[in-house]
Amino acid sequence: MKSIVKNTISTLFSIALAALFLYLAFRGKDIEQLWRSLIDVHWIWFVILFVGSALSHVLRAWRWKYLLYPIKKDISLRNAFSATMIGYLINNVVPRLGEFIRPYALKNLEGVSRSATMGTIVLERILDLVTFAIIVLTVLAVYAEPFAVWFPSMAQFEWVFFAGAAVMMIVFVLIFLKAEILFQFIKKMLFLFPVNVRKQAEKIFDSFLTGFQAAKHPGNFLMIAVTSILIWLSYTVLLYIPFFIYDFSSMSEINFGAAAVLQVVSGFAFALPTPSGIGSYHAFTSFTLTQLYHVNPDSALSYAVYTHAVGFLTTTILGLYYFIVDKMHVGDVMVKTEKEDTVS
């Protein structure tokens, strides 16, 4: 009951936050003109972006296979992709809940431990955070000029951002190679907690360390690093391609660098607890296009709505497909998830 109340409050807060950002994004816009601009987009663009979006998720599933290597060496890419898409499907409804569903889905498909799998998902999120930090710092260093609208003196500190990116790269390596030292230190501090809490925490730490062991196998660290970069690069490409739909590419200021800037901005938007970035993505993306690149506000919002819709439909369609084909049951999923919440 306690977890149900907590999840309900969290869901209501997410919906309210999304509604606020949607209001800010759509305020003063011509909805009829927006609708016309969306339906006038040729269907082939949707196909291109749908396939590209699906491939970006394949890259994420591919990286997950390497993180899962210490748990089970021969997990199929198909099953890793299925569990990934099912998780995204749930995230479209309740933010972050999909991360608890993925271990359950993968256990059904591959018979692996949920707790050990959860450790790899935590590691995945850490890698995403560090990689995103590298990208943010690099973009701020290389493409500092557009941000001068908001921060006039930013260009003078490019070297700081380059240095920060280098430090984060070192952190990326140390996360793998020295994870044991960090976790062993934390485990020693657990004596301060009650016995039941300590035992559960030690079990969780051991599961996390299983995920970190992926780098100990030859070739895994390199592939994890390469796929992490490719994932974020694919996201940037998916933001760049729609420039041609709206003829943004004819504007001298808008190029691949602008897509990289949008990737940074949208990354912060998706980090907010809104369902699948609804509202926050639209507000952040359209505001950036109008303020930094002087795009017409209606066109900027249309771009934001279209790109978000493609991503949302991709995860929803593929997630529903695998949810049905792999015979997942909503009731079982929610029971398992609630048990995980109770344990934690």
C-alpha cells in the first residue's frame, strides 16, 4: 500500500510538471497552423526517423549485452532489445518504472537473476551520466558561440570545458577499473546501519559489482566505450535529420553543431521527471531553437512536437510488440515491481 501511494504521488507530480511545460511551450502558438505543419510532413521522413530511432535502441541493447556478460555470456541481442523496449514502453507511462521492469522481462527471456541485472542497469545509468557530462562539456567548448546569447563570457572559458571533458573521460575509465575499491569502502561503512539493512545493502552492492566486472573481460571495455559514444551520436543524428524537413539547414547558423547543442538541451529535458519528456522536451527544444538560432517560434515548436512524437511512437510500437510477443503480463509485472520497491 505504501509503495502504491508513493507511485501515485510520483505519477501525479510528473503529469502536473508535464502540463506546466506544455502550457509554456504552446502558449501563444497557432495550434491550427501547427497541426497543418505536422500533417504536411511526407511520410517517408517518419519511416527514416523511425528506423533510425529503432537502431539507436539496438545500440543500447548491444551495449547492455556487454554489461551482462559476467552474468550470462550468450544473451541474445534480440532478447536484450526486447527487454529494453518493454522498459521504454513502461517509462512512457510512468517515468523510471521501466528500469525495474527490464530485469523482470530479461529474467523471463533469459532466466538471469533480477538483482544482478538491476546492477547492470544502475551501471548503465552511471555510464549515461558520465558520457552525457563528456558530451555537454565538449559541446560547450566547441560550440560556445550560440550560448553567448545567455552567457556572454562563456567563450573565454573554453579550456575549462575541455579540461572538464578530459577529467570525465578519466572518470569513465576509473568507474570500471577501480569500482571494487569504491564499493569495498562503502561496504565498510555499512556497520553504522542495522543488521537487516546492512545485509540487504551488501547484497545490492555485490549485484552492482557484477555489472562492473564486464570491463575485466578482454575487449568488453572498448566495446562498452564505443557503443556509449555511438548511442549519443545516433541521438544527435536523429535531431539533425529533421532540420531538412523544416528547411532549417538553409539557415547558416544551423548545422550539425546545432543538433549537438539540442542534444545537450534535450538531455536535460529528459532528465526531468516528466512522462517520456512530454512537455519538458517541447519547451526546452523550441526555446533553444528560437533564442539561440532565431527560428520562427511556430516552426520550432512543430520541430519539437514532430521529433518527440516519432521517438515516442517508436518506443510505444516496438515496446507493445515485444510485450505481446514475449507474453508479458501487466499484473505479474506490477507485482514483481512492487516487491522490488518493498525490498528497497
